[in-house]
Amino acid sequence: MSFKKDYFEIRLESIGGLGANLAGKILGEYGALYLGLNASSFSSYGSEKRGSPVKAYIRYAKENIPIRVNSPVQTPDILGIFHIALADKENVMAGVSENTAVVVNTDKEADEVRDILKMYGGKLYCVDALNIALETKSRVNMVMLGAIAKTNDFMCIEKLEQAIKDTIGKKYPKALEQNLNAIRRGYENVKCKEIKPDDKYDYIVAKDIERAWGYKNAPIGGINPCFGSSISNDISASREGYVPIFIKDKCINCGLCDSTCPDIAFQFVKGEYKGKESMVNLGIDYHHCKGCMRCTQICPTNALEPKLEKDVNIFKQHIRNKDLIVDKLDFEKVGASSFVTSESYKEDTNI
């Protein structure tokens, strides 16, 4: 891929915590200070927290061409997807054509990734950024930067490494060596496959997202009728490699896991434990679990163990998402916590 148009555009799709915002800033500075190009970069994100959607936009232009466009990148020359779970999110693959290089953090093979992304065409670059980051004690964004540099003929890996030395190296000198190692391994280990457009998947046109609620039909006062905002909130894309595995035989249904979980991922129903009526733990809803691992630290019986996500099929473990009903558990009726509803709180606790 070469610099053929007035603008060369990059879009990074990620979630908070994987470093896409910083990667966008580095790419912007890299283009301006090390490649001699005009460059601009900015990010778009909601609440600035781990697990929330993040998009970063970078534009390059040759020295004699000013950048006068400040809108989000809709038809990227390079699309970086920092987590494969983003594949089914809105507009992630929008604007990807046969001229786009798509760089994905995944340990899966290209053909499988193409089907997951429903990719129309282009060049697909797959790199196991998460595993490399774990091995090098670095971050996913460093590996992705190295892989992105491999997609074209004007990004120089040596100059990118120098940019890292001059930015991250000065601020975090102790982490410089592992970051450089991660970038180099991302550059060397990324695999490319050309995807020719066919009738399998359609081109997705980039467009503004229209929400079901607007100013005319939203509830008065903007009230969210779903307690805890947890019913439709899919934060599975925020996991960074580890997931808790529930071992039901060790569970004593103490509820400590539910108390410490920030995302209400544990599901309890009325049942029987040791011959007495009790709230029984069904396990983890991985649709809502972001992998913070607090539950594994607080469990007194080791009924929750940390495992590498790539080594287990979490969708065979317990509850996939709100659309599955297990033992008559109705996800539409969960309240402020998963086993105490807002309607029954005072009654259940004798307050």
C-alpha cells in the first residue's frame, strides 16, 4: 500500500484500556515529526473509562497539501481493530473497501476472521497482539503499531521505533525495552491475506448512527428504565486476556463475588443449598464480564479461577448473554444487583 491520494487516512477501533488513544497520538506525531508529512489526529470516545468504545482518527498529507478536514475517517486506508469482539459493533467495518488494509488483534486464521468481520474485501492482517503483549510485558497498542507499519511502503519501522524512544522512552524509561520489543514482534509476526470482493459480503457504507430514542420519544427526564444500565451493555470487548472460570462444586453461594463485581455479571436464582432455601449462584454472564478478576481474588473457596481467555471456550461455560434463559432466570427483570431487585430490596432485607 502506498501514498496515492491527497490524504492517507487511518481509523482505530478499540475500547478503553487497550491504548488506541495513545496509539493515535503516536501515529500523528510520527507522521509529522519523522515522516515529514502534514498530520492530524484526534479521538472520539464517551465516558473516559476502561471498557467504553474508543475510535482514533489519523490523517496524513504530503508536505505541500494542507489538511483542512476535521471529520471522522469514514473510508480508511488502514483500519486497526484492537479487539475481535468489536466485529459486531456498529459501523466498525464501515468504509472498508478492496483498497483498505485491516489490521486485527486476533489469534484466529484469516479465513475465520474474514467471516467474523463480514469483510467485503481488502488486505487482512492478523496479529496475536494480546499474546505478544503478555509475553513482552507490554501493551496491545504497541504490538498493533508495529503491525500497522507493515501494511504500507512509507512507514519505516526504524523511524517508528525512534518515535517511541522519544515519547514513551522519556516518560517511562523502564518500560522502553519491552515496548520496542512488542513493536518489532508485531511488525515481524503479522500475517497478511488478500481478500478479493465477491458475493459473500456486501460493502458497508459509513453513515451516522441513528438511535431508537431521540429528543421526541425519549422518556421524560432521560430516565433509563433498566436498573444499573446493565441489561443491554455488552462489555465483553473490554477483556484483556483473562477471564474468571466458575467451579460450581466449590461454590458456597456466599455472594462475595456478586458484591465485588462492578458489572453485575453474576446471576443468582432462588434454589436450595445444603438442604436449605437459598440464593444459588448460576455463574458468570460473559456478555457483561470485562475480566477485571476481582471475583477471583475475593472468593474464599477458590470457586473462581483466572484463565487465559484464548485457552477456554467461555461460551460453553455458563450464561452467554441476556437472550439466554437459564433455570427460568429472566434477565429483563434484574435490578440494581443481580440477586436483589429494586422492588424487593426492603422486603428481602427487612429494612
